[in-house]
Amino acid sequence: MVLALAGVIPLVNAPQAQADLTPVAFIGIPGNPLNFDKNPLDVAYGIDPVCAADPFCSDPRQIYVATYGGSGQTPGPSRLYTFGVDSGSMGFQWNAGIDLGYTRPTRTIYNQTTNQIFIPRQRAGDVAILTGTVGHYTDPVLDTAVFLGFSPVSPYGNAEPFWAELNKTTNKLYVPRVNPTMQDLVVIDGNDPYVPIDNLPKIPLTDSANGIAIDEATNRIFVARPTHKDIMVINGNDNSVIGFVQTWASPRGIAFNPVNGKLYAANGIVSGEANENSVTVVDMNTYATMYHIRAGIGIDPQNVQVNPTTNRVYVTSRENRELAVVNSVTDGVIRVARTIAFPMGIDVDPVNNIIFTSAQGFQPMLAPGDPGTIELWSDPPSSPPTPTLYFPEGTTRPGFQSYLTVFAPDVNTTVTVTYELGPGQGGPIVKSYGLAGGSRATIDINADVGANKDVSTRIVSDSGRPVFAERVMYFNGVVVSSTDGTASPGFPNFWQNQSAPRDFYFFTEGTTRPGFSEYLTLVSPSTTQTVDITYYFGAGQGAPKLVSGVTLPAGERVTIHVNNPSQAGPDKDVSTKVVSTSSTPFYAERPMYFDASTIGVAGGHNGMGLPMNPFTDTVFPEGTTRPGFRTFLTLFSETDQRLKSTYYQAAAPSGETQKQNVVGEIFLPANERVTVELGPVLGGDSDIGTRLTSCGNVPDCTPADPSKPYTYAGALPFYAERPMYFSGVSIGSGAAGGTVNTPITTLSYWPSSMQSEYYLAEGTNRFLTQDWTITGGFQTYLTLLSPEVTQTVQVMLYLGPGETPVKIDQFLPKARRVTVDLNFYSTFIAGPNKDFAVHVQSPVNEAFYLERPMYFWNVMGGIRGGTLSTGFHN
């Protein structure tokens, strides 16, 4: 039976994927929306052998999809659908759905050698076995159903089987039976499916079974046992148990890579488990658990599939609708895409490198009320970049101490650190460091390169696994007699939204007023090139100034003093644009130093720069008008426009009156730097997070739709930074200095900028004492804001090698700024004088925004000040 095209979604509406992972088509599942009968838990791919042998049959490539019906405890109909996936008939539905009864199919397995389809049916307590299509001329036919001998455990029928897997070489199907009365693995011979259940082989499990994988070459069967946190290994020749491999996680879906003998196990959300939301890698050649992949894996990973042709592994994560691609050589996540629905099952076409995911959830892109899709993704072979981080700024001149803090989130790895020095200071210096997985390490740049050097730094992960790092600098009595510190997460080539180098940088903040000294540090990593620098000034300070043709020699650090008359000149408020004249990527940062003559405090801060037209809606979680602090916004737009400014007050302690959030409006004249100080706007003694939203030229920023207060059809891009200055604050009331940060893109840029996960390599609770009195030390905070929803995020502090991470569940009320004292938690749980890295994630994948301010007093010979970072965010 041949029907019309199913609901194929045009690619123009598809979410944008990273790198080469590209959506091919989204196929809407047909059915009756009122019966909710279109939820596919799984999808199977194969080649119809009859069609492949028939010269008149043009579409042998098929996907088989079993859907289940019902809502909650109400059962509904289930069906099996067949779709063609060749280029000439993408998404072509070949049948109207084979009736599977009110049975809730949980798995779809196709063996193209025998042209059989195996479907475990949970509410029937059986496995349906069908003959596949015959060259599209006949529909699949239900041959038999192997009843598994369950007693009903609910009024809606049998509650198992939930999973099954097929050895396509032996055509034996392995089905776990798990209920209060039995826990075993039944072996069904697909070549003789009529054997009664009492006569079928059964292997004791003593646990539930969340996933099964098979090594067909050695006929080994692997069973994920979540309660025991292990993988059971079975000899398929005689059904004997070979042994168990401990994984220290609760595995769900698993997959075996026959190329290298690795097994991959998805670990979903398990309350209180350290290795949830990760993928465990097990070497089945030695039966040893290697590590847990965390970086790049989404929330609640469900299923895993391997493409042995490209040696890649695919992981679906349900809660944040993510499809992750893992390089099975390095076990690094090399690509991530957002699916339009909640992905569950997955299969792969290894010849054409197409990935199929079955997805649940109501989607407005499809017909109203349509909850099911099959999503097709293309992942052509390519060489992923070696994970690299670059830091243009750094120095070991007198008064400066520079460090790298490096965090390996999951895998033991070696990093190669290359230091490129300033003109006439010598050739590159290369060092190698080993990092323990799940721990933080500190590298002393001064010790590596020696004194009196200007340094740009490149970190390469030799294992191919991402590492996260920050470059922390402390300085005392330098430039304009300033004492303070800065922290920068650098420019990665592997992390979404922050990739660099690029050919455009914009720095909104900057000033050459008396007491301030501003610089640009620029590096062209491999090609000699020229850049144009445009300086924009504050109101009444003159027209923009272009400095053209600044030469950047290949691999050499260049420093420009913005105060110089040949650049912006003195006594200006400055926003700066730096553009390659040949569209060649480079790196740029903007360090600034200041004394107490103008702002009342001596210190320094450093800016990373923004890409072209970065946002129309953005968030700064950090900010305060408490005594001792001055918080500013520095803003720029290339066109006249208005911004809606929303200031979120801190969540009040229990029993205290909650301050009201404040909404205002800021006008930005074209090509003019604008500065807003928040103290006069909000008054004193407020901790606040700030959201800036372009309303274009809408009068009073009145939204067209009151239910969408941050959505404006005429929104225009703008640039923003938030400098802060402080004196006599935090630890021992001794910290003084300044910080600056670029903002975080909001949900207006979903899915490529969904802010639900952060990595920060720097953090410490160290302190100094004398006679039982604290005489100096560090204070580390997180400031967080969840503007749209109330949620709880998971904060993990990773310490040194072999130390147990600290886990914090932090509640975030909607539209309230929250401050978390990491010194309190790290000291109380792990002890004092600990260095740590930070990982923060939303288990429900709701956007939140985060910064990490740190303050220090009387450290390293009397240095006081503060640093600030947003780290790496997805």
C-alpha cells in the first residue's frame, strides 16, 4: 500500500546544528491526535532485501516506527509504520499503520538479513514478530507473538517487556523479564519463534535491565543493570555469565563499538548520583571502566548508537532535546544539535551517515496536537578540531603573577601549553602537563616562561577531550600603581557560542580619562595581517576615529596603548571596534588599569570582546549598589534605539519584605558610547541582575503582545559591558579593585544559545591566618538569575585528584537574583584551603544565567582585588 507524503518539515524551520551535524528532514507521525497514538519510543533502520534486488523498486532504505497510544493510565492504540528514506522519496509513508493493539510497543528492531521486525509490547507481555515489507508491494505481516509468561501486575495489563536487543548474526533476541516475581533474560530464536516460553533459555539477572548491546563477532551479550551499577557480560554460545563490569553509574541505553571494543552507557537523571547526566565508557577488551563523559552530554541521556563506519557514537538526551556526537577515538563530544522534540530511540544508516531519532512531545512546527516525529540528521565524515584554548593576554613583567587554572571534567589527559612571547623576547616555549580526570590543576606561567615576558598562551588537549581553563593574573603596583587581579576563560575552538578566533571584536567598555590606562592585546596566530581599529566616544567627545592598517605579525603578541594620541587619545570614554582587513581570524583582549584619582580605587580588569551584532536581548546576573560598590553599564548601538532595562532584585530571606523589580528605558544614540551608573537609578544596598532588551524604536518599550514582554519585532543589535568598582568589601572588608564582563545571550537565540550549563575552571576558599585571626584570603561566589522560571540547578565543585566532588542543589526563584557562597559549602563539606573548578547545570534544561565573582585580600605579598568570569556556557 502506498500513501502520500507524511508531515515532512521544510529545512528552513529546522534548528541550527553545530558544525556538520545537519537536519535532513522531520517526519510527522500520522494518527489520531485525540488518542495520542503517535508516540514513538524507538526507530529502526534497514534495507528491504526484496526491494534492493528489484530493479524497479527505487527505495530500498526503510525506517520502521512502532508508536504507542494512551495518555497517563489510559491505554490507546499502537501501530507500526514504514517510511522510505531515499532522496527521491524522503519521508514517504508506505503503509497506513499495522495495528498492534493497545499494547505500548517499547522497541523496534529490524533484521534486514531475515526481513523480520521484532517489537516488544509492554502491555501485552509479549514480543511481536513480523515479516517486513516485500518490495513495498505488501505491508508488514504479524507472524506470531511470543508470550513471555507474565502475571498481570497492573489493571492495564502486563508491565513488561521494556527492552530487547537482537544479535543479527545469530538472529537471537534477548528480552529481559522484570517484575516483582521474576528477573531474567529470555532468549528467543528468530528462526524458530514458535517455541513456548517454558522451553526457552532464561538467564538470571537479579536486577532490572535498562539496555542491552551485543558484540556479534564474539557473540557476547552486554546487559545494563542499574541497581547494581554494572554491565553484565554473557556468553551467547552457551548463555553462561562471563562476569560483571562495575560502572559506578546507573546505565540506561548502551551500545557497543566493534571497531575498538568500547561500550558506551547513557546515565540519565538519578537523584543524588555523582555520575548522572554522563556517558560511561567501558573497554570490553579488558572489562575495565575507563571514564565518564560529561562535557557536551545533555540532560537525562537515554539512548546510544554507534556508527562503526565513521567510528562515532550518538547520544540522545531527552530533557534538553539534544543529540550529541562523540568521537570514539578520543571520546570527546565533537558536535551537538538540538532536536525539535524529546528524543528517545535512535538508529544509524552507516553507509550514508544518516542518524534517525524518534521523538516525543507536542510540537508547534507540526500539526496542532501532533506529539510524534522522526528526525533525520546528516553527519558526514570529517576531522574534528583538536580541542584548543587561546589566551592573547598575559605578562610576567615586574609586579605581575600569571597562572592557568585547568579543569579536566572527566578523562585523564595531557595538555600541551605553548607560550608565544612578545617582540624580541624569544621563540615559543612549550610545556606538557598531565591532568587527572574530574579535577582542577594550577599552572604557574611565571615559572614556565621566566620574568619580563609578554605572553599569549595556547592550550591543546592531547587526548582530544575538551578541557576548560582560565588565565588568572594578579598584579601589584603596576602601570598606574594599580593592585588587583583578572580572570579570563579564553577563546575555545570547541565550545558552542564562544568559539574563536574571529575577524571582528567589539569592546564597549574603555576610557582614557585621568587615572585610567587602556590597552588592546592582539595576536594573529598563523598569518601576518592588518586590522582596522575604530574608536567611538561619549557624548560631546568628538567623531569616531579610524586607525587603519595596524600590522599583526604571524604568531606574535602586539600591544596597543589606547591612551596614545595616535590611537583614541586622552580623556575619552571609548568603545572600540577591531576588524581584520582581510577577514582573517585573530584574537583580541582589552586590559585596563586604573588608580584612585578618578574612580576612588586602584585596580584593573580585562575584557574579551563581543562578536558582530551579538544580541538583542541579554543578561548580567551580577551587580550591586551596596556600600563600597559602583556598578555601571556601558552601551553602544550603530543605530538609534531604545533598550528596556529590567533590574531583578535579590531574593529576600524568609520573613523579610521582597524588593520590587525595576523596569526602565535607556536611549542609545547611533555610534555614541553611553554610560549608565546603576546606583542613582536603583538607590543603595541592592544586589541585582540586569536584563537589557532592544525595543527598537517602540515608544516607551511597550510590547505588542503583553504575554511576551521581551519580544519586539523591530529589535536591533547592540553591545554592552558591565564594569564594577569596589573598595573595602568582602573578605576582611579588604578587597578593592574592579571587574568587567560581557553579558550572556538570552533565550531569544535558542537553540544555539540555550544557557543551561556552565564550566568554570577557577575557584578557591584559601585563607591566611595569624594567631587564629584571618589576615587574608579568597572569597568565591556564584551569582545566578533564572528570569523565566523557578527551578533548582545542580552545582558541582571539583577539587584535586582523588578528592570527592562537592554537590549543591541550589534553588532559583523566578526573576530573582541569587548569591551562593561557595566558600561556605566547600569549606563545610570538603575542608579549608581547597582549590576547585565549578560545573553548574539545569537538570530540566531551563535557561539560567551565571557569573562567578571572587574577592581577595592580602594575598601574594599584599594584593587585594577581585576577578569575575562566566566561564564556558552552552
